[in-house]
Amino acid sequence: MGDAWKQHDSIAKMKSPLENAEHDLEKAWRACRPKSYARAEQLFHYTKKENLLSILRTRALWLSNVSTLKDTSELLYGRDIIKEVLLSRRPAQNSCLNLNGVVEKPQFFESVRSCSYVACFCLKGNLRSQWIRYGAKGSGCALGFNRQILEEHFQKHPLLISDPMPMIYDRRRLERAVACFLSKAEAVATRFRLKGSDCEKFSDYFMFRSFLYALGMKKPCCSNELEWRILQVSRAQKEPHLELSDIPPKVFATVTLGYKVDSKYEAELIDILKCNQLEHVKVRRSKVSLRALS
């Protein structure tokens, strides 16, 4: 799996057909993933109130390993859909992609699960389900990020970090994405005339990237969460973080306080915003009632 983990620092350094093919495969993965046409100006990150202060002070957002998410069954749900699609579609004649037996190998999905980290967001900054699951049942906060600034920043990052992507709640959209990716992968392999061991490595990398789609899939019953994610793949021993210090300060747009947050914390928050040149951030209180969260 060594080749699957290469981070291509510069296209100019890619000389072998396999390296160039892997680079194009990463671009194909992005091109085929489902898009969102939501017009929301902000993406909201629900968190505990102490975590919010840490994010604002350090300008860093820590990611969580996908295996620690509240509902890990969603990963298996997405994985099984991907396997169904790949097993039902025969590669083109003389295709470099060798999927016979590869789809069923557990190491690809386990690599994705053990080394993938996400930061979760929501399209709504005052959503009941999010306050309950991630906003400390009204004792936490929702940090609103300027969506356009956030997307533009992470589109420039290495290809193993995704810009914010919407979760998929309709299996048909995932099926179309995987089918699109398979078609583009076959075209890439043909264009670079991969042969022999390069085909095997390319097939392995294709499977690894395919299973990354599972991280963006949830069951239809969760569609009310309106979730988005930023994805990073890392083999580091400790959890990685998103560095926000090099993003324009206006990436931070609003802070919504849960109904249980007291005025003392609100005053501390406003002081921290001033000290960190974030006076533009609007602070407001949640309109979700006590009864709604009980």
C-alpha cells in the first residue's frame, strides 16, 4: 500500500507513468464525488464551549478518527454499497484495473478506517439534532465558518485533504459516483499505458480511493443532520489538525451559544475575540428552547 500513501508535493516531480496516473486518479475522485447545490453562506461546527475557545486561540481545528464517530455502522453501510457497484460492473476489455479478488480484500477498507480523520460541519447553525449530539445538549456552541473562504483554502491543499464535502444520504448518488470513478480510472490507466506491476499498484490505489467515498455516506434516516465533512488521510500516531492561521480571519463568521451557556462565558468569549482580532465575529444565542432539548 506504499504507493497509495504518496502525497504528491509537486506535479513537476512526477516522472513515472504510475505517479502521473495516481495523480490523475486523485483528480478523478474529486470530479466524481457528489456535489451540493446548497446556497448556505456558512458551515457550522458544533462543539463544547471549552473547545471553541481553544479553536479561536490556536487557530486550529482538531480532526477525529472515523473509527471514533458515534455511529460507525455508517462506514460499513457505505462500504457495502461500493462493493456492490464494483462487483456488478465488469471492467472494460483489456482494462488495466484488476478487481478480481481485490474488492473483497479487507485491508483497503481497514486502511481507510484506521487512517482517515474528519472534521464535521452542518448547514444549519441552530439545529436541534446537532445541539443534542455535538453541542453538549445546549451547553456548547456552534462556530460558523464562511463557507466560500473555507472551500477556497482547502482546494489548494494536498490532494489527500478534501475541501468541505456534503454527506450523501441517497445510495443512488453514491452508486453513480463510484461508477463514474471506475470509468475515469480505466481511461487514466489506458492513457498512461500501465502494465504489469504498475497495473496492480494502480488497482490497489483505485480500491483505496473508492472506499474513501464511504466516509461521505450516511443512511437516509440521518438526512436531517445536513452534515458536511472535511477529510484528511494520515498515518501519524496522533490526531491531525486543520491549520487555520493562514486563512483570512473572516473565515470565522458567527458563534451561536447554546441556551445553557451563561453570561460569564459570553463575556470571556467576547474578550478572546477582541484579543485575537476577531471583533467581526457575531455572537448570538440559540433559539432552540429548553423543552426542545429535554
